[in-house]
Amino acid sequence: MILLLTAGLAACDRQSPPAGQANASMSGEVPASGNASQGDGEFSYRLDRSKAGTPAPTFAFQNPDGGDATLQDFAGRPMLVNLWATWCTPCVAEMPTLDRIAQSYGPKGLAVLTISQDTQGAKAVKPFFAKHPLPHLKGWADPDNHFGFDYATVLLPTTVLYDAKGKEMVRVIGAMDWEGAEAKALIEAAMAS
């Protein structure tokens, strides 16, 4: 399993610094160009519905204050769970669009959880959020990579959309422009659950 995760993380890491998971830089907004669902432009992803109906995992991860949290803490709400890392260039590129989705849909009930897979946990996440203006996102962390092993997509970013009953609807493997038409349709379906 460790080799599988390492290989997957290496796929994302092809554009990152070679050692130490140094924080990636975010030079501002990264515009989407072309049709993302076909892999053109900055955002490239695929949708996976093979796990639809699977319940959300129950293991603990770190909340922004360093305490424990679980996805069950958000029961009764649709959830967008994004696995990312500070050193993953595509992950960092989609963060501004996730922030705006959290701003738009958070007040309507959508929980947007950006859960870092950095092995340094809060030591990597807190400086990242201090440096980058993402006021509607919080620095959740999973330094033991429970989510990475559970989802087994072997690529960051990976986002899983859950309905209000805590059942998986769809996985987005790769970076998506969360303000695009396809993303908004997925979010609206979760909101209607």
C-alpha cells in the first residue's frame, strides 16, 4: 500500500520541488483554458462513479485547531472532500476555485473540506494558509494519509463529493475548475440530495 501511494503521489509531484515537500508557490489565479474534461489547459481530471453509494470513511483526521475530526461531524450536509498537498502544483492551482465554491455554497449547507495529505500535517498547512488568501477554506490535515489509502486513487488532487446522507456520489481524480459548468452540475446534484 505504501508503494502504491508513493507512486501516486509521484504522479502529482512531477512538477514540484524534488525534496522535502516544500510549499508550492501560488502566483495568483490560474485560469482554465480549453475543455478540462479532455485534459486540455491547466485543469485535467476524470470522473469516477464506481464507488457511488459507498459510505464516507469514519477515521479521524486533524481539524484546523489540531484536534480530531471525522466526516461524520458534518452529517446531514453534502460534503466536498478534497485531498491535496502543499507541494502539488495542480492541487494549488484549483484551491482558489474551491475557495469561491466554499464562499458560494457553504452558506447553503455544503461542507468544503480541503484535507492536506502532507506528512508534516499542520507544520506544512498552517504556513500555506498564512501565505495564500483562501479565506473560505480551512487547513484540515491527514498526515497519516488515511484518506489517500482509503480512496486509493494514487493521484492528487482527488475530490470526493458526498450527498447529505454521507454516501459517495462521484470522485474527481485530478484538478478541476470548480466554477466550471460540469463542476457546478455535480455540486448542485449534491445540494439537492
